[in-house]
Amino acid sequence: MKYTHLGRTGLIVSRLCLGTMNMGVTTSETDSHAILDRALELGINLIDTADRYGTPQGGGGTEEIVGRWLAQGGRRDRIVLATKVFGPMGPGPNDEGLSAYHIRQGCIDSLRRLRTDRIDLYQMHHIPRGTPHPKSALEYLDGDRGNLFFPPHTRQDLVPWDEIWQAMEQLVREGKIIYVGSSNFAGWNVAQANERAAARRFMGLVSEQGLYNLNARLVELDLLPACRAYGLGYLCWSPLGGGLLAGALQKAEDGRRSGLHPDEALRAKLAAYESLCQDLGEEPANVALAWLLHNPVVTAPIIGPRTLEQLESAARAVEITLSEDVLQRLDEIFPGPGGEAPEAWAW
């Protein structure tokens, strides 16, 4: 395994991150523990989960599976444990969001489920946006238009960063969390969050977790540049595009995957991609992961193996070096947004 710093921090993490979203959903607890054990043997030390993962969603089931694995002993100080807070975890109006109330309670609940005394990377799972949940706010009638609306003072368009950072600072002081990260933020959210943190003399965000793969490259416009400018490590979820970049066409031909119906344009891209991978002598999934790893802003793709076989295969990705010719060919097959903003559209 290869390692790097998590963004601008001194924390050393593996170039592959083990995602746990399948654990307790499509992967049994026994198999999940076997995958966690093997990941540790392979040198993967960054493990990502979330309070919302598991069945039923919002029940904390995946955190509990990870917690029972940690309780077996000899593991906690060998890993960097990441989890998340934001989504609804109960029926109450304060059981979701990024209020200081929910951040603190969410952290306490995650620590209990994970059976640990600290969360190494506590990530905001989303940015507050739009109006509050109808169950947690008063509804007003706009007599002129006959529509329900929330008056300006009830809207969450302005993220309460001072409240958020005050809550995170307190958790750091108490030793319950060490670093703070984000997930599914926009570039301007990263900038706003870290400027407010800097004004409070707080470290702020050290990582962002978002969608990024060969077939989904919009983050190259401004999110990745923002992460680079503020020293955030980037963790890529869905690095294989839901399986599209893992040899989907060949698997469909072999009868190993059903329900795959890409349109003709995407089918042509996948055919060219899988042909290139065949020429390279590498599995398509590993080429997709290696492509992400060549980007200096990327800390690690998040792999979510359902089986030990998938985990073993993914470990090969860190050993693959893609030549400039191959990188150029991949850009031709899966063109990005045209570079970074504003050069992508302006002179």
C-alpha cells in the first residue's frame, strides 16, 4: 500500500479508503468483518462510514458493525476512522442538520455505536440548503400567490458557520473528534467554511468527499481547485461510476450483470475504454482508480467492496502508473468540463 498526507495535515492515510456503505446491506456482518480484517492486512488504514449507513437507513447499523469489529481489540490505533453527520436520524425536528445541538448529539451517538472514544475525521455529510424540513418549521400562506413559503428568517440559505464551528471546536477540545471534513460541498462552500474557520483561529475543513470518476468530472471546474487552494484532501465516492467503469460491457456480455442499459453514446465510450484497458493488460476498475490517483488533489478513492475478491483486486490500483499517452486517451474517451473555471469557458 502507498500512503499520503490527508490534505494539509500531518495525518498519514492510505491511497485507498475502505468505504462501508455495503456493510449490513448487501454484505453480511461476518463478511464485513472479514473485509475489514483483510483491508488492514493490505495496509488500508482509512475507513469511512456514516451514521446514515445500514438497514434501515438512519438506524446506524453500519457504524454498529464497524464498532463490533473494533471491539475485538488490536485495531483502533491502526486505523483512521471517519464518519459523518447531517442526515435524519430520528423523527424529531432536531434529529438532522448541522445545528450545534445535532452535531453534538450525532457525535455522541456515533461514538457509542462505533465503540470508540474518538472520531478521527468527522465529516459534514451535506451542506444545509433550501428551506427547513416542514416538520420543523412554521408554514406561512402567501395570500397573493396562494403558495406556502418560509419567510426569510426561517430559511437556511445562509449556513450558520459560527454555530457549526463552535460545536466542532468544543468536540475537538473534548477529544471526541480530531479533524473536520465535508462531503458533497460546492467549491464556494469550501471557501466560505474555511474563511470563517480561519477568522476563529480554527483549522477548519481538511478534506472533502464528493462524486468523482472518469465519467463524472464536473468537480474539476471549481471544487477541486478550491480544495487545492485551501489544502483539503479529496476523497472520491463512486470512483467506478456505480460499476460502469468496472468492465460493465464485458460483464453484461458474460451474463454477470443485468439491468445495464447505457445509451449509445455511453456504450461507445465504455467500449473504447474497455478496449484500452485490455491493451494495457489491466482490469477496467483498477485503471479507473489509478486515473483518480494521478490527480495530486486526490487523497484516495473510496472503494466499497461487497466481497473479499473485489477488495483484493482493487489493491492493485496503487501500483499502476498511467503514461501521458494513456491519460490523454482517457481524456479523449471521457472528456472533462474543459478544465478549471473560468478558463473552461472564458479567455
